Amino acid sequence: MSTAPRLTALDALHRSLGATMTDFAGWDMPLRYASERDEHNAVRTKAGLFDLSHMGEITLTGPEAVKALDYALVGNISTVGVGRARYTHICQEDGGILDDLIVYRLGETEYMVVANASNAQVVLDALTERAAGFDTEVRDDRDAYALIAVQGPESPGILASLTDADLDGLKYYAGLPGTVAGVPALIARTGYTGEDGFELFVSPEHAVELWQALTEAGAGVGLVPAGLSCRDTLRLEAGMPLYGHELTTGLTPFDAGLGRVVKFEKEGDFVGRAALEAAAEQAATKAPRKLVGLIAEGRRVPRAGFPVVAGGQVIGEVTSGAPSPTLGKPIAMAYVDAEYAAPGTSGVGVDIRGTHEPYEVVALPFYKRQK
């Protein structure tokens, strides 16, 4: 039995803008409005406006909310100050990654966990189960928020024209309550594009007026609505992992080159600790495959699942691939055997439907903004 896709509060607005819609994790989402290349370039040089209301918000409140999170997640949540955020992972007992998350500390005893749309229910169920022994309430807030992101170098100016909040004082990975265009919002300096930008958590009934206010405020500086397609090429250029591609239950954070998110020094046990200690030890002695960047010498685009080859042998697999508007060439992220992972390694190619196309191995990210 197929269920109808869920609609965000901005659905009618996307359609009025002529968006090409797509089913993403059970949601009807805008893939692009016009040209995804133009949307991508606008975010890199000016600003883009995204509807991210498909993301899953889960709130933990109560005296032991932080203890529950320290047990449930691999990060050290007790060191997150009020108004700050942290990137972390939730892992299985065997160390496999269930999802990558951002945790916002909203108050003394209040935390909001933001999960990927495709994993929101899995994360909610896991947090509910893992928090059972603690004095905390786990609340499904997926319907309580719409999420609008404004990303790109012009985004601070656009937002500043609509809010009295201290944006200059708002650091990367921080969030504060404020009012934007008269709408109460949690203003977070986070994003998934490699650019400066903000994510605005608002009540769904305010989503349309906020989107329209941002659109008007950005009209003079080149702001455009941007869909999921350019969000993917932006995060790929920035070397940011996507769950289901660079991160899976078959990989630990150490396999993914993200061992730094695992904090063994925190107090008490946490789910997956023993398996992750073993994975850390293995990674220190003999690293398995490593995540690298690949830049095409030709024009053919590698896609997830394509084999990476060298000397006639399969040495890895592409996890994400796309044409890069910023570099002007196809790029990919791939897991390759450690001996082929050094930048500049020669003789590496991607098997694209039977043809071994040459690729250059590079360090991630492909693109880093000038601060």
C-alpha cells in the first residue's frame, strides 16, 4: 500500500514558482525551480533559499536529557553550551552509523536533535528506547517546525535586514531564538552548502510569510529559490557526507574518516562504545578504505555504486558523483583502498559502463570558501 507523500507548509508556493517536484524520503520536495546550475552558482556567489522542512526534529527535555543524549549518541553533549550546536552520529551497538545529526542546546535542560528525513523515524525510535532509563521526555517535533535555509555570501545581509538578532555575534554552529520578519524563529548559523548561511526553524503556519519576506529582502542581491538538486552538488563540492551514500549502517565513523566525532573520554557508557573502540584501534593500525575526492579528466559523470579501478583491479566504489558547476568538471567522493588514497595517486579510474575513465585523486573538500 503506497501512502501519499507528505507536503511541506510551502508546497503550494513551490508549485506557484514552477518547481519540479520529487518524492524524497516520503516528502514531495522541490528538486529545482529553473536551472540547477544557476541555483548552485547563486548560492556560491549570492544567495539561495531552501525549504528543508522534511528534516526530522526531536526534542529532549528534563533533568537528565543530556545524560540520555550522551548515552544514545557518540558525541560529548555535556560540553555543548546553551545556544550552541554540535554535529554528531547515532550508532548501532556494532558501531554502524544509524544517522548523522545536529544537536542544538536550546536551554538548560532542553535539546533539539535534527535527523535526516529518511532516518527521522529510526532516530526517534532509537532515542525513545535509549532514553527510557533517564529522567527525560523525548518528543516528536517533526510537525512543529518548518525549516527554511538561506545560504550564500549575501545571506547575512539579507537576514540582518529582517531581524534585530545579533547575527555578528552568532558563531558557526550556534543558534538563538529571535524574530525574523515578525515571525518567531530559532536562528541557527548552520548549513549544508559550504557557504555562510542560516537555518530558520519556525512554526509551519509562518513558513509562507517568512519565505516571501526573505524573497523580497534578497531580490536586490540575487537571492533565488534553490532545490534539492543543487543542495546535493553544493554539499558534494564541500566534501560533506550524505547519509545512505558516504555514511551507512555498514560503516563506523572511523571508516568514514569521521572518528573525531566519537568521544571516548566522556563519562559513562554509550551505545556502540566497545565496537567503536575496536574500530578506532583498527583504523590506527591498518586503515581500511578511505574516503577521497576524485576529479574527472574527461566529461563523463560517475554515479554512486560505480567501481573505482586501478591496474585492472577494483579498488573502491563511488559513493556520490555529479558535474561540479564550480570546478567545471565531473567530481565524485569514493571509498578506495588505503594505498590509493594519497592525493595525486596515478592510474586511478572509474568504470563507467565498461570504460575505465581516468580520475585524479584529491583531498576533500573540493571547494572551500574564502573567509
